[in-house]
Amino acid sequence: MAKNTNEKNSEQAGGIGGFLVSAVLAVVLGIGGGGAYGYFLMPDAPSAPDVQSHKAESVAPLTPGVGRFPNDALELSIPSVITDLETNPKIRARLDLSLIVAHGTPETTTLLGEVREDVIAYLKGLTLADIQGVRGFQNLREQLDDRARIRGRGAILGLLIGGLVLE
């Protein structure tokens, strides 16, 4: 009977000890795996710039940023366009737009009104199938952008869609 009691105590102690060993091992492996992930898979941090290259950059003139529009372009917001699509039952579309115009463009209020009218006329002729999916939305964006550029006679550099809601 004394032997049974000692075996039970040693099994319980071994069970708790085994659990602690496995918990510590799991923590060590987790830390090691995270460190390996950070070392091997994450991109390298940019190195510190050299002093000579920094001096050369400060002397050289700044070039305009490479982007879709020039740095001096202006963004003009068009009031939300709300119209019915050509569907049965009627589906209403709300489109939030902005125009990117060249700096110093005259008559911006007239230009905004003309572009807004063109957008309404174009949307009224669309069905839901015309704007569904990624390709449909891309076609909508391209068509509206082309129409705005033509209407702007060179003053409009692009058109941005801020939101499209169908209800």
C-alpha cells in the first residue's frame, strides 16, 4: 500500500512537471518562430543615408513628385449626383465625384455644372448589369473620366469617384 501511494504522488508530480516543461517549450518555440519570421520574411529596413548623399540632395533642386496629376492641380468637388437607372423596378444611384483641374482654370462653377449634367445623362442610360462587378465599375470610371476630359477642353485632368451607392 505504501508503494501505491508513492506511485500516485510521483505520477501527479510528473504530470505537473511534464505540463510545465511542455508549456515552457511551447513559449520558447513561439518566440523562436516569431523571431525567425521577422528576420527571414520581413523586408529589410532602409539603411541610414550617407552624409555626402544628403548634402547632394539638399543642393539639387527638388523635382515634382511622380504621380497621376501634377502637384499644382486642384480638386473640385461636384455635388452628389442622384438619379434613377434604367431598370425595372427603379434603382436609384448616388455618385460622389471630384474633378482634378489644372491650376488657374477659369469658370470652374460652369465647368462643374456641365460635367454634372453629363454624368446624370450618362447614368440615366445605364442598367444595373452595366455597372456590376469590378469590370463594370472600371468601365463606368473610364467612361465618366473620358466625358469629363472632353467637356473640360484640356482644363480637366481627371475625374475621381468618391462613392457609389445603389438603392
